[in-house]
Amino acid sequence: MNITFQPEEKTIEILPTQTLLECAHQGGVEIVATCGGKGRCNSCRIQLLDGEFTPPTDEDFRVLGEKRLRQGYRLACKTKVLSDGVVRVIPPISEQLHRILSQTEHEERPLKPDVSKRFLILPQRTEEHQSSDFEDVHEQIGVTEIDIAALRHLPSVLFESRREMTVVCWKNTVIGVEPGYTCERMYGLAFDVGTTTVVGYLLDLHTGQEIAVASALNAQTVYGGDLMSRITFAQQDRAHLQKLHERILKTLNEIVQKVCEQAGIDAQQIYEATIVGNTCMHHLLLHISPVHLGTAPYLAAVREQLVLSAKEFGLHIFPQARIVMLPLIAGFVGADTVGVILATALHTNDQITLAIDIGTNGEIVLGSKECLLACSAAAGTAFEGAQITHGMRGAAGAIDRVAIDDDVHCHVLGEHSAQGICGSGLVDAIAQMLDADVINCNGRLITPEDAEKKGVPIALRRRLRVDSDGKRSFVLMDAHQTESGEPLVITQQDIRELQLAKGAIATGIVMLMQRLGIAEDDIAEILLAGAFGNYIDIDSATRIGLIPDVPRERIRSVGNAAGLGAQLALLSSEAKDEATVIARRTEHLALTNDARFQALFAEQMRFPG
Amino acid sequence: MNITFQPEEKTIEILPTQTLLECAHQGGVEIVATCGGKGRCNSCRIQLLDGEFTPPTDEDFRVLGEKRLRQGYRLACKTKVLSDGVVRVIPPISEQLHRILSQTEHEERPLKPDVSKRFLILPQRTEEHQSSDFEDVHEQIGVTEIDIAALRHLPSVLFESRREMTVVCWKNTVIGVEPGYTCERMYGLAFDVGTTTVVGYLLDLHTGQEIAVASALNAQTVYGGDLMSRITFAQQDRAHLQKLHERILKTLNEIVQKVCEQAGIDAQQIYEATIVGNTCMHHLLLHISPVHLGTAPYLAAVREQLVLSAKEFGLHIFPQARIVMLPLIAGFVGADTVGVILATALHTNDQITLAIDIGTNGEIVLGSKECLLACSAAAGTAFEGAQITHGMRGAAGAIDRVAIDDDVHCHVLGEHSAQGICGSGLVDAIAQMLDADVINCNGRLITPEDAEKKGVPIALRRRLRVDSDGKRSFVLMDAHQTESGEPLVITQQDIRELQLAKGAIATGIVMLMQRLGIAEDDIAEILLAGAFGNYIDIDSATRIGLIPDVPRERIRSVGNAAGLGAQLALLSSEAKDEATVIARRTEHLALTNDARFQALFAEQMRFPG
């Protein structure tokens, strides 16, 4: 049978045993499946336009609701076909991720990249002279090695340029030879590879300046939103590892193209890329199976810094460019956390600092120059708006700020009417709902009756709804104000999702503090890293108990510190060495291995009173 | 127009501007062109069977003679077509090169290859344990690096083998991981890559024993027999370099297959290959253009030892196996000469030794532990039987020994009637003809009249012929004794070719002696290396003046010393280091650059009185 996917008008053959999601992926139609195709989220929803299909499943009912089902919406991961048909793919909310943080401030460090260019005029030789072309280069600049590809070009470049050329080196190895003087054209890339978002920074290695930044959604997202769903996918089939590997590489290569277009430079003049990311992203980029990372004892294949050529890595820059995978800490705590520590100088700080990088996987570091402790917390995708009824990313049309007094006031990103709510909006909303007493500290939405008893203002009370199944929700925005013409709600389930996410992070923080034997007052500073850390309202974050309740002046957003760490390593050979020291020194705490984890987690799910 | 090549029955389209040779090469029909398609040799001769062709050229007349032309023979490099046609390719004399020297004696050295295998049982780990799989390996055996490909296998091999595995290392780098115990299966290859012949030795690195040997004709030979014709071919077109590179790689890969079949082992268990060869072969193997090697100041691109992976090199053994290109001396004097010095221990010898490796390109080394001097001499292909009227390789059917008393007595290789004469037979014949006074010391064949005056025996006199053009020749074997039914002759031109070859070598020897300021008596020993050095009759070689006339007990054949050097480097890390010292220490003498070269060469063309 054949299925046509709108709006691409792509017709793909489908087997009766295949779901629409499997068929779409096989045929190259992109449908995001944040929960990994388990029927737990609505990211893969499609609309049936023509043909006969299997009836809606329990998951369809639960996730989409009756009204959407009547409109022909279904979960692609749960729907199979009974005849030829036509379906419509619901496009991702915005192709443009406006709010991915990519601009960061540079710490001042001496510019000393591993890449260097040297202009040489080699002496003319006679037959008496025994040395080789490479020895002539060695004699002038002391390099000791040469890549075979550079060696292949050396004789003809020397001949054609009349022995005037520019040599490109990485440390003590010649990686390229170019005729004439090209010293001022020398670029590098720093990548922060997140589970959901990848950011690439293009730096001029001659000046140290950032000249372009681009970000992209991690193309692996179609196979699952969080790390465990990617690992599960990799486990199913040997070919799946290949798919995950190809997709993350594709994402990086898209960024290469974007930054080169932005800056108007040739990708062949990018001679190094540094990469930070969690252990799973690190392994998938290197085509190392992450399967064993997902089962006890959760060991990485390698933690040391690795250096590959762009050619063997698969990045479309100068083929002999070096790809430096910064070192990992342990478990899922990867080079991104090493980057955070490097950028925030936690490892040289006298006072105890807590750094939290909130992403799909949250990483937490606590310590000072004496001792560093790190852990990872599976926050899931709630902070990114996934698995939330009307959740969306921080793009145009997203409610990103919520204030509640007698009624609800929402701020919408861009010049759009509201399409959904993003992470910072959700945290604001819950914090404000707690203050307005419409949620209790267990996270339970109160009934309209209880609200009346408690004296909740009338405008808020009318927003509290209980449907025929007894399911509770809170209308954040009425139907007439939204893009879809349907009310934008926060359901009891959405609040649970947020509690799980914040509970995971908060548990991690508490366990690190317990291990170090310190109290909240002992923390001199709390640093919020990552895109979410930059956009979240700090009062709201404290209110919901995501971060410890310390005086506000001790909490500060530090931007994309992981990405900044990658940039520092790109610009400085010494920073790379420091990264290795940081990775070795930082102790990893395996949370789920701790007997107290479950009890603590249950406790941290609650909101502060 | 279309040409069908017999006996392959392959029909190829041909343009009026193309020669039959060009057409054959384009269509994949193998026709050897020893002189590079210049009409100087008969190696590309074909027989016209049907169709119209351009008339015979001067070269066809000179090289093939009228009788052959009448029989339809032509030079493929000089013949174009006027209509569709059929031609017959003359097969190479023997596919099997019986007499390529490959068996050599081993010098006793401690077995210490760079490849090693270690069996490990890694401890079970718990979640508290922070280290990676690779660190667990490092902890047990101290390796510091791991190839990305090995790293990709590490987690699954550990899991499937229950943490019992064998690690393959090259120096301090893990290049492979294998489940279970595989330590006893560990092989290496040593290659001697000659201009005409390639020999590969398969060694068991566990025992140091040679377990298979195979040789093959260098597949580049179709584009020219000597180095300069290959370089000229590479110069014509960028694609030609690619062709030469692919052909030599193909030859090496054929040898890999042969030795693996012989020994019954899997090529995936070959973890290192050492390679020696002259500078041109070295560059072509690495896909470095040899074009600049062919013009003054004749500089190599690189001389240092290079190490590549088998995958990037293109050899079909274990992909992460290391290919070690031993270091070069200078000019055309390459790693083969380094191999000769290493194998003969010339560099540690108290007394002055002369080593001569006679091949298509001859290499000569003179010196002791005090000082080493080397040069290369373009001997051409005469010693290999090419460009000689009835020349052939040392295969079945070749006259390899000649004695002359009252008449001529020939020894033929194998159970064949004579098809031609090989190098050692030619040297014997000329030496004996000199003693029998049928050649004078200028290399001139005497007339039957002069022979009678000098009292040359009647049986020899009747072998002296002068054709209608005044061209002289000597019948070595009568028509009724030969395979073809035609007499086997040595022409005046053949004697000239031999004089050019021996003159080149002898000039090299004399110039090295002059540079060192020594006389023949100062040479303690003369070592003859290479296949030819092994088969040549030492008295004959001295008689024609190829080598200095020292007492016979001071001259000795040492077999394929270059190949032995490659084997020593494969079996011993220290021998590799020694090779680097040898390459650096040996001084190169550029012969043609010397003002005295022409005069000396003219002198050395003469035969000793």
C-alpha cells in the first residue's frame, strides 16, 4: 500500500505491519518523535486526510483527546494503514530556534591555538643538496611530522608557488600547504552538542574573534527526545547506531554550512573543531555504541581527549583539520560539563560554587579548587516544552513569561499570537500558580470549590477545569487569544512532568551537597548555565524548588558555559590541557546507585511550602 | 572503429588518432611497454590478423626486422588503424617468474616486533567505578593511545567476551581488540618493491619465521620498464599518476592474497607491513607525484620513515595495521638501499665493503662504519632481458648459462627448448665471446674474415653473420634447437645495450671509489645483492668489467638483501631505528651532476682488455 505525506507530497510504500512513523522515517519524511515512538507525547501527531487506518489506541485518546481525534489527528507511532491513503505532517512549531543561546562573553586569555600558519620562502636547491622538501620545511619552522595528504601536495605547491608558501600546522604536525601567503585566513569551530540542540561557533584563530554562530535541532530527535530513548533505539538494531551517528554528523555539517555562509568564508579554511557534549553524544559522534552506557555499570568506552582528522570524523571542513573531542568525566557527565567548569573557572575558585547546566540531561557540579563533584540528572524534555500538552520550544509564538495577580498575564515571544508555552513560561506559570494557591505543595491543582473556599480571585477560579474523567487543568489563555482558537491549558499531567524534571535536578543538587557535607548557606554562588539557565526567571526557579533558596545576589546566569569552554579550548592549547586536568580531577556521583535516591527524589518532587 | 584483441576476444572502440597500445590500455587489455611506448623495444609487439592498419614505421623495421613484419608483427605503440580489425597480443614469455629471488637467510637478532598481542581479563566493574573501558586496558598493559576503530569495537568485545580479550598493539597504541585468546595468530609482511618485480614475505611475528613468499611483476610495467619512463608517463596527465599508484597497490594486494593462500591465514591477522623500494616506487605507493624527482635538483618530497594505517594506504590487510615506509637516502637511492645496508651490516663494518644491488635501477654503496657513500645508476632493463633482441626474463626456456670453447654450449632453464636469453646468460655469452676474441674490447663483433685471421675456431666463425645492411650478429643457438624455429642471436645492438647497462654500474662504482679516494685493492669485500646479483656468474661479471677485478674470494652473493632489510625492520623495533640512522648517515652522490661523469661513462662502456 502507498501513503502520501502532505505537505511534501511524498508517496512511500508501507507494509501492513509498519506504523506511519516507521514508514515516514524509512522514506525520509521527518517526523519528530520526542518520546521515541512510545505514544507518550504528541510530537509525532499527524492528520489523516484520506484512506482507512487502524482505530485510535488508548495512547491516542490519552495524548490527543477526543476533539483532536474527531478532527482526524493521530499519533504516527501508533497508527497503521488499511488502504492507500494521504496524511498531513504537522510541521515543527518553528524552524528557527530564536532563543537558543549562542552569544557568550569571552574570558580574557592569551590567544594560543594549536593551529598555526607560517609563511615560508624555501631556498632554491641544487643537486648536491641531499635534503627532501619536508626537511627544508622542518629546517625553517621545526615541525616534526607531516600528514600524508599535505605531503602529497608539497612538491607541486613548492613548484607552482616558486617555493613561497604557507604551511598550516596543528601542534608540531604539518596538516596543509598552501601556495603564497594565506596566514590571515585561519578559522576554527567550537561545537556544543546537546541532546536537543547543537550550537556551533566560528572563530577567527588569527584574532580570536567570534565571526559567526549557528544552531540547529539535533537531527537525532526524530528517534527520541532524551538520552535513554536514543540508547534504546540504538539497542534495537545495528543499523540504528549508524542512523543516530549519521544524523548527529548531518546536524554538525549543517552548522558548518550556516556559519560559513554567515561569515562568507570557505570551509576549507577551518583547521580545527573542538567538541563538547555529554557522553552519549560523544560516543554517537564517534560511532561508538552507547548501548553499554545505558546499562549498569554505565561505563564509557573512553574518557580521554581524542583527536581525529576531519576526514575520518566526517566533518566537511579541511580534511586534515583536527577534531578535538574534549575529555569526559564519567557516566553521562561529559565534556560539556568539563567546558562549564573550564569557562566558569570553578576548578580554581576558593569558594564553593554550584553550577547547573539545565538541558534535556541536566549536569550539576559542586565544589571549589579543593574538590569537584559532578552528577547528571535526567530532567527529560519538559523544560524544552516537550511532553507538555501545549508545550513548545522557545520560538516565536511561545509564552515565555507568566505573571498572576487577580488574573493571568502572559508574554508571547515575537509578533505572534500564542501557539504554546515554553520552558521558562511553564516554570513562571507553576511558580505563580503556587503563589496564587491554585496548586498545593504536592503539585495538585485545587478544585474550583476549594478555590472558592480559599478566596482565590474569581478570574482565576473560572480557569480551573475538571473534565468528565475527573482530569484537572488550568486555562492559561482563552481560546480567542490563541493561534489555534483552542484554549491553552496546563494540565495536572503537565505539572507532574515539571515536578519530575525539577525533582531530578534538585535531587542531584541535594545529593552533591550531602556528599560534600555542606548546607545551602555554604554555597557562595550558584551559576545557571545553558540556554534554559539564561532565560529562566531566577525567582520562579527558586519558588518551585529547582535551585536552592539562597539570596538572589548569589545566583547568576552564565550563558552557554559549555560552548564557551569549547571555544576556550579552541583558542588555547593550555586550556585544552586544563580540560584534561579538570576531567581527571572531577569526581562523578552515580545518583541512581545511591540507596537514598528514591526517597530523596520523592521528597524533591514536592514544591517548597 | 573497433579492434578485437586476441586471445582475450575483447573488442574496444578506437579513434583514428590512437595507437593500438593506447587503445589496449584504455580498454584494459594488458600489453607490456618496457620502453614506455617510444618504439625502442619489442615488448609491445602484436600480430595483425585482420583489417587495415597504418604502414610499418622506421621503428617497426629496426626493432622487428623484415621477416617479422612480413608475418604481420607490428609495434602496438606505433600502429594505428584504418578499419575495424583483429590483432593478437603476444603473451609475456612466462606468467611464472621462476627465478625471482625470494628466499634469504636470516641474521640472528632478538625478536622484538612493534606489533604485540596481550591477553587480558579485565575486572568486573561497579557503578562507583569511574574509569572507562580503555582506562581498564591501560591500567593492565600501559598502552597510551587507541585507534578510533579499535575503540568502536571495545565495548561490545568486552561485553561479548565477558571481559576476556586479546589486545593488538603497535608500539604504545591499541590498534585492535579481539574476543578471547588469539595471541598466537600475529603476522607481518615485508615488501621489496622493485621497478620490475615486487616480492612479499609473510612472517609469523610470534615466532619470527617466514611462512610464505610470493612475487609478482610490477603492474606499472605496462607504462614503461624503467623509472624515467614511469616518471614521463606521470608527467603527461594528472590521471596517469593515479594509474601508476593504483597499479603498484594492486600488485601489492595480489601478493597479500598469494601469501595468505600459501600460508592458509586470514589477511585480517596481518598487523604490520614494512616496505622498501627506490624513491620513485616509494612516492608512487604513497600517491606522491614523482615528477619533480625526474628533474633537477631531483629532490624527494620526504625521506623520513613514514607510518600509515593499512586503510589509508590501501593495503587489504587488517585496516588498522601499520604500514611502515622505511626511510630513503636521497635522489633515487631509496629504502631498498637502506635495507641492503641494514641486512649486510655495512654500517658497522670495520673494513671497506662495496655492495651492488643490480636491478632496473642499480644501487651502489661503498664504505664502512666510518663513512657510507651511495649512488644510483640507471642500468635500464638489459640485465632483465628487455630491449635485447631475444632477451627474456629468467623463466623456463631462458638460456641462463653460456660456455664457449671450440663452439657454443648453452644451458636452458626448465624442461623447455630455448625461447630466449636472460640477463645472466647474456653476461656469460658476452664474457665468453670476449675470451674467444669474437668481440673486441670496444664491444665490436669481428667480421668472419677477421675471425679467420685471428684463428677463431670454425664452429664459432660460422656463427658470425653480417646482414645486407652490414648489421653484425652472433648466432648463439641454431634454428633447429629453438622453440620458434628461428636462430637465437646476439646482435651488435644487444652488445651495445649491455655495454650501456654495465657502463652505468661500473661508472657509479668508480665515482664512489674516487670520492672515497680508494683503489680496488682497498675493497675488502664486494657483495652482490638482488636477484641478478644472485644468479650472475661472478667470473663473467668481472670479465665484462661490471664489477672490479678483485680476488674471487672477496666477492659474494648475498641474496635479496633489500628484502631481508625489510624483514629485519618488521621483526625488530631496533632495526627500524637503525634504518633511520643509516638513511641519515649515508651520503648520496649525484652521478650525472659530476663533470667527469660523461668521460668516465664512455671509458666504462669498454670491456677490460
